[in-house]
Amino acid sequence: MEELLFLHYNLSDVNLQKMEGYISTNYRVDAKQGTFVLKVYPIGAKEDILAETAMIQHLSHLDASSVSKPISNLNGELITLAEVGSESKLLRLLTFVEGDFLAEVTQSPALLHSLGQFMAEIDKSLLDYRIAGIEARKLDWDLQHINQCRALRTDISNPAERKLVDYFFLQWDQQVYPKLANLRKSVIHNDANDWNILVNGDKVSGIIDFGDSAFTPLINELAIAITYSVFGKDDPIASALPIIEGYTATLELLEEEIDLLYYLIAGRLIMSVCKSAHEKKLKPDSEYITISEKPAWDLLKKWAAINPVKAKNEFRKAAGLPLQEIPKIDEVLERRHSSLSPILSVSYTTPIYMESAAFQFMFDRYGNSYLDAYNNIPHVGHQHPRVVESGQKQMAKLNTNTRYLYDPLQEYAEKLLSKFPSTLNKVYFVNSGSAASDLAVRLAQTYSQKQGMVVMEHGYHGNTRMGIDISPYKYQSKGGKGKAGHIIEAAIPDTYRGVYRNNNGEAGVAYANDLLQKVRNHESGVAGFIAEPIIGCGGQVPLAKGYLQAVYPAIRAQGGVCISDEVQTGFGRMGSHFWGYEIQGVVPDIVILGKPMGNGHPMGAVVTTEAIAEAFNNGMEFFSSFGGNPVSCAIGSAVLDVIEEEQLQQNALMVGDYFMDQLRQLQHEFVTIGDVRGSGLFIGVEFIKDDQLTPNTELAQQIKNELRNRHILVSTDGPYDSVIKSKPPLCFTKSNVDQVVDEMRLVLLNGSN
């Protein structure tokens, strides 16, 4: 190579240092005549090199040292054809741009402002510049062609990471793609990453590598510059602002460009991690290929927790653009009440005006992000892309009812039943847990030919007329009509504040014996016994050990059936078991399913035995207009797949145990925490006033609302509303737990002062 440099460029006393490159092979050249960069290309790259060279020459009015300048060979040519080893190659010699890499220096706000200004100066110069060789490119690294990277997502081995990429691809399809064609286009550098930017103190001094230059939406330039500049920053939005301020001080941006910036930055990140995952397979030892992989993943995880509205508002302010006016909460409530009854309650003293959500985060219209430690309906995470896309695809193909034959129904039924013991082998699909509870009672009464139902004190099983009849939580509350004659109410087998507290099996048997005394002589007979494995509305109270093992045989002996309401406890939330009834070591006759089945899509089901199903097949058709429709089946199937692929049951066990441990440590610090209980990610924290276990409703409400003000969502439950409940999406992490517990500690400390 030294001979070629002397032969074609008359460089002497040459010392070569190889540098990593993506398409070209690059060398730093230290020679008697100065320092240069030699780039060696495949023979087919000539048109690209000529286009890049013309672009660089167009920027010649910039500071002479800020951009590499092409150097002619001894024949006056900017490209040299030479034999390198046994192959023909193209050589290009460039001036060396001095400076420190942006990646290796402390990035002050002044430096980031300079970066924005520097990139704007380049873009302003190129705004009306056109060259066919750049315009014709369709590069993998051009954001407008992001779909070329979509297939590479399968090279990401970690399902939890792959879902982030899928989520932002979904956001791209929804937020960016429809607007892409109408954005201003220009020739841009297209790769202002922190290893291509040179700095001197608090000022950007140069830029290198025009190999990815593209004719693409202008705003992509700023998105790329921001992406790499906010790597490793605690507050990436705040770090982006001086870059935007510097850029827009030189080149104004339009509202529609700034409003897409959050999603474009996410787009660059998912391109980066997809290509890194793919290239690692091809070149596992290349540090250059994967150099930004870890910070890219770190930023992507932070980005998913950022409210897009906050990003848009902050970016607009930095660009000097007006903010969009959002109605105040009072106005939103007034509008709501103009068409909806106030019987539909809202959470928290200050309600939340929601806009969107992602996994364990929810986003309001004002730009706030909330950690969701409360909502158990988005079981695998809010807007999980696998679930969303499964519904979208099936909705675009077929949605009908069970009077027709279609594969998704049978496929989902078989997949769901595979999670149960072989005796539970028939399923009925409905639209909600309430509808499932209603059907379960019908099945029990039809099979047993009796009417009496044994229910659990404080239990809740739905909003239908029959659901309220079997729900003490409703019929004993304000507006309720009291217990119906065919209802037998069991005392909640609570080993914390109940009459029997020895939770080694003795209390469970004692509570069961008390119930059986009520059951034996009931005039309506016993059609069935229904209970949740953990009584949610009762205050997240686990059934005493051994309770169901004593109750179930006795109910069956009287001709009744045993129903487990798994609407809140099922699908792996318990951690140790997939279904809550398994904790008690029993197998029910009927299982009620709801909430988490569709991750927010309205679904419910009843699973039962062959014998009970046969008794129900008495000539009266059972039909649910929407139960078991193809879209619901596709969504339900996707939920099961995600639980398995992302090992969410195992995560519920690991994170749930950690959560309980941290809460019990908190209990040692504050005597007002009377009990911490639950299983997996189904947790209750009961607050008391004294040794007599007097419920501390006021404190529980204060904690709930103050955590909401600190952007953490929990709620309260129990007969005195004195139990903080936490049933988050199963993708909840230990870091999320730390945030909840740390903030709860601060609330308790402030409350005790």
C-alpha cells in the first residue's frame, strides 16, 4: 500500500494505521507531506464515490478543516484504479480532519448546541442541492427505508428486547409512515453519530464519513445527531434540547417535522440494534459493528418510558414552536359527564387524562409518564406489539361468529385447554369475566339441578344481575339489595385479621368446617361454590392453606360443583403456578377466565368438564355473538405465546418475590404497615392504626394519591379501602419495584413528619 501511495500520490515516509470501516477499508496515513485518510473500495463503488466527492466539494465554503477534502492523484483524478493484492480496487485519498471524537469527550450543553448549529449549516448549504448519484440511493441506513431492516429483528435473540423493536416498528407504521411522503426532502450527511463528529473544546470542529449520504427527509439529520448524542444521558430529552436549539437557530424546522422527532429517533435506534444483531452473526468479533449496541439498547429502553407528548412539547419549545393547547381536567370531566353517567367512577383525587401506553408505562395528555403498578388487564404489557399485530392481521382477514367453522377458534381452544388438567376439557368463549361468571352459575345450576350458591365474603364476580347476586362486594354495598335467599355466604378465610390465624392448615380446615355448617341444611340445596384463590375486593386476601382441600369434597358430596374465579389470578400472575387454584392443591369443576385473556381486548371464557358440558347441552343453544370470534382467538393465542416466550410467569415469581421482600423491609420501618401478602405479582399491603388492627383508610388513600402525584399508579381495596393493591403487567421489573418502594417510603416519611 505504501508503494501505491508513492506511485499515485507521491507520498513518502508513509506509516499506515488501519481503521475500521463499514463498506470501505480505511487507513490513517502519516507521511512526510502530512496526515491523510486512505479509503479502499470495491470496484463497483465508483458512482457512489463520485457522488460523495461532488457533495463534499459543494461544501467547500465551510471551514476548510471541518470536512475531509478529496486529494487528486498525480494524474489529476479524484479516484484511483489500482491493483491491491490480486484484486482491482478504487482508492480515494482525503485530508485528515483533526479533533477529538464526540463519543470520547464530556458533552456540555454548549457543545451540543454547537453540534446542532454545525449540522444545520451543512443542511442549509445542501437544502437545494441535488445530485443524481445520491438521490438514486436506497440505503439500509436511510430512515425512510427502515422497513428494509424489519426482517433483521428475528436476529435479536432476547424476546424482551425484540418486543421493544416491534413496538417502535408499530409506532412507525402508525405515526410516521402516513406522513413520510409529505416531509421536506434534502441531501443530508445521514450519519452524524458520535464517532463521525470531531470536536475541539466546546465546539464541533468537523465531520467525517459521507458514505451514508442520502436524499431523505431533512428532519432525519437532526434525529440521527440527537440519537447518538444522548447515549448514556440520565435525561435524554433534556440533552436533546440544546441540539435542537442550535439547529433551529440556523435552519428553521416545521411543526410536522418536529412532531415526528421522537419516533424518528426511535427509528434510528431500532435500525441500529437490528443491524447490530444481524452483523454480530456475520462478524462476531467486530467491535466496530457493535460499538454502539449497548448504549443503543439502554437508550431504547429509556425511550419506551418517555411520554411522546412530553418529547413533542419539549422539542417544540426548543425549536421556538407553539405548544398545542390541551383541555384542563375540569373541562374534560365536564364533557364526560355531559354524555356519561357519573356512576362511572374515575381513579384518584386528581383524575388522569390518558393518551397512550407502552408495556408497564402509561402516558397522559400533558406529557407525564406513569409507572403502572396497578392495572392487571394489560397482562403482558400495554400495547404489546405481538398482541396488537395479531388482532390487526386477523381483523383485516376475517371476523365472524362461532356459527361458522374457522381454524383460529379450534386452535385457540386447544392451546388454552392445554394449560389445564385433562379433566377440564371443554371451553365456552364469551366477552368478559362478568359474562363468564354468569355462564358458570348457569352451568352449575343446570348440572346440579339446584339453585343455592356458596359465595365468599367480600367476593366480586361481575356486573350482570346474576354476577351481583353472587358478589357480596356489590350486594352489601351502597345501592345493593342485600343477600338473595339462594346465596350462602362464607366467611373470608383470612389468617391476618380473621378468627382463625394459624396458617399451617389448621385455620383453613376451621374456616371450612364453619362454612359446611351453613351449607348442610340450606333449603335451596348447593349448586356450586365460587371463590377467587386470592380475594381481590376483600383486600388481596389469600385463602388459608388447606381451605379448598377441605371445602371442595364437601361441596361435591352435596351434589354441587366447585368454581374457581381466575379472572384476576390466572395466566401466570401467581408466579409459582399458572392458575391460582393450583396453589391450594385442588382441581375445580369450572374455571372462570377474563381480564388478562386478551390483554385489554374484551374476552372471557368458562372452562369445565365433559360431564358438566354434556348436562348443559339440553337443547337450548348457547350462543355469544362475539365470544370466540376469530379476532379474539388470534389475540388470546398471542397472549399465551408471549407469556411463554418472554417467560412472564417466571418473571412474576422472581419480581413478585423481590417486591414482597422489599415491602416487608418497609414493614419493619413503619408500624402502620400491618400486613404484606399475595403471590407473584398479585400483592396487597394493609395499613393499620394500632395493635388492634384498626384499618387506616386515610393513610392508604393518602399513599395511593400521593404515589399518583409521583407518577406511580396503585389502587386500594378491601372492606375498609385500607389495602394498597399492586397487580402490574407481568413485564414489571425489579427496577420498577425499587421505584415503587422508594417512593412509598418517601410518602410514609413525609406523612410521619
